[in-house]
Amino acid sequence: MLPDCVFISCKQKKPRISRTVFNEIKRNAMSLFGVGYVWIVFDSNADLQIITTPNKSSLIADDLCVLAVIDLG
């Protein structure tokens, strides 16, 4: 079963990602050696998390709401 996702309404016409979040995504992506994924997710407390998984590991079965995934293959 898919987790209940938290949806964000944005009043801006063109929402932008903060520099802090961008730098955290970049840092996580650079920390992987070889192939893997960087996941941008909401956890069950609706907290934004950036998680890396090596090789072909997946977070789809975990209790997370996946917003985006970057394939570093």
C-alpha cells in the first residue's frame, strides 16, 4: 500500500527550491560512489528528508512519500 502523501499548496506562480535544500541534495549526490539514488521524500511526520541509497536499493516499500528521485547511474 502506498503511504499517505502530504501535498503542498504554493501561492507562488513559480515555486523555487531553497539554496540550503539544493546544497543538501548536491552534497548527498556527491557522496555516492558509482551508482545509486538520491531520494527527496516526506516521512510519516511530514518532515522533508533527503536520503541516498546505493546501487539498486529502493525506498518505494518504506513508509515515505517520494517527491522526487535522482538516478545517479
